[in-house]
Amino acid sequence: MSLLDSGPDIVTVFPTVPVDDGYGGTKPGPGQPVMLRARVLPATSDESGEPGYLTGTEYRVYARAFPAGPWSRVEWAGHIWAVVGEPQHFGGSRRLAHDVATIRKRG
């Protein structure tokens, strides 16, 4: 059993679909939210770099498949998160293929 298939974290993904609004926007998708097992690790810290400026905490989500795109909503650890950019898709064999997405806390 792979670490990708038995991750300790349960993540709920609310996928988005593209909208033809002339700006390349997205809206919440018509489907149901997707719950998946993943491994979530910190990517950046919540420490301040310069006095008066705070950096938001970001995490990386490692999953076998991550059905989300930019600005998709993610629920994890009792908070709502947004996907930052496109998730990265790593190919290879069936055992090694996985997705990695960066999430940032909303609000």
C-alpha cells in the first residue's frame, strides 16, 4: 500500500468549472464534493518577514488524484482553503503517479 493511498488527512474538494465570461473565470461545479485521502504538509510558515507584513500559511496536498483547479475550494482541518495555481501532475508508473497542489487559507 502506497503512502499516497493511505494518507492521514481527509480533504474535501469542491471542483470548479470554466465559465465563458470573457475573462477565463470559474464557478463552483455542478457535481458533488469529492472526499479523498491525502498527505498535507506545510509549504510556508506563518512567520512575518518584514515588520508589519504577515505571510499566509500555505500547505502542499499530495494525493493520488486531485480533482481541482485554480481557486477551487478545499475543506481541511476545519478551515476553508483555496487552491493556488494549477495542481502539478506527476506521471510515471501507476504506483508513482500523483498530484500535488498548493492551498492557502481563505479569509
